[in-house]
Amino acid sequence: MHIPDGLIPVPVALGGYGLTGLFTWYSLRQINRLPNPTVDIPKASLLTAAFFVASSIHVPVPPTSVHFVLNGLLGAVLGYYAFPAIVIGLFFQAVMFAHGGLTTLGVNAAMMGIPALIAASIFRLHIHLRRLPPKRAIAITAFLAGVVGLGLATLIFVGIVITNIPSGFNAATERAAILGLGLAHGPLMVLEGLFTTMLVLFLQRVKPDMMRDSIYPQLPFGKAPASEPRR
């Protein structure tokens, strides 16, 4: 689900770089406000590598195939670290495997990174679901983070590509193919939701420090804050 070089016009590519620059700045600004901004760098590096490798795992969905993205997982586990992690992962994918492109790096990063930040916000809702058992609240929000992360990225991808079909192409045929590719990601959304849920619950059980919320770094995982930290 990467947009390759040459598929979108220059203004759209530049707009993608503008959005990516803005959200990278915002994410780094929020990270720098944490008591110890460097404490989660090893975790972010590990999941950046997982995001990088995920593109090689193809899931056959006839008549095509799709691959894992894991942007919802990165959002749930990394919080604000997710956006720069995705930018770095996409850069190395473009340079090493020509997966995506350098001219479209900004668009691809915004397409996957912004849904990752939204997924992070969805996952953090577990601290407010006090009527549910903590494990169930975590499982529900982790699943939704995985589904929404990929789902929003797919919608953005379909919207960008359909509205920028190059002249000389059969527009009706291209639209049908693009919509078919978007629909093929439906089963993958469920798989990513389930995978995100299983990994989050596993980390909570065996290494809860890895699931420390980036917004509330001093709190044990799964506990609600007494008050909102000062921004």
C-alpha cells in the first residue's frame, strides 16, 4: 500500500512532505516534553525494524495480495514515537527495496503516520473504560487501534490514487482496480487488529514496561491518571 514515484503530481507530493514535516515536528515536540525523552528509543527502534520487515509478509487475497502495515500497532505501543518511526521505516524501504519512492515519501508517511497517531489515541481510551475489566478494555482498544490504523491508511490511499489517475489511463478500469485493492485490505484489517491485540496483551503480561503509555510515562500500564499532566 505504498504510492510509487511518478504516480501523483508534484503539488500533491510537496503537500505530503509539508504534512509529514508538520506531524514530525509535532511528534518530536511532544516527545521532548516527556520527563525522559530517550527512554523509549530502544523500543521505537525495535518496532521500526518490525514495520520495515512487515512489508515483505504478503497475505494472498485473490485475485491480489496485500501485506502487513502495522501502523496501528506502532501507534498503540509507541504513542508519539510512532510517526518518526514510520518515516524512518518508509525511507529505508524506498532506498533498499524501491518499495514506495523518495518523491512520494512524504505522502506515504502522512498516509500511514497520521492514522498511527489516531490509533494511539484510540488505544489510550482503555484507561477510561473503568466499567470493564482492565484486560478486556485493553484488548478492545488494541483491536480497534489495529483496525483503524490500517483502515484509515487504506481510505487515504484509495482517495489519493483515485483522484490522481494519470491521463492516458482508462479511468474506469483503474478506479475498479483501486477499489478492489482497497476492499482486499478488509480481511487484513481484522488480522492486524487481532495481531495488535495479541502482541499488546503478551507484552502486558511478560514485559509491562514496554507498554508504558507515552502520554503518562509515570503510570503503571493500564491504570488511569488521577489528573491530566500539564502540557
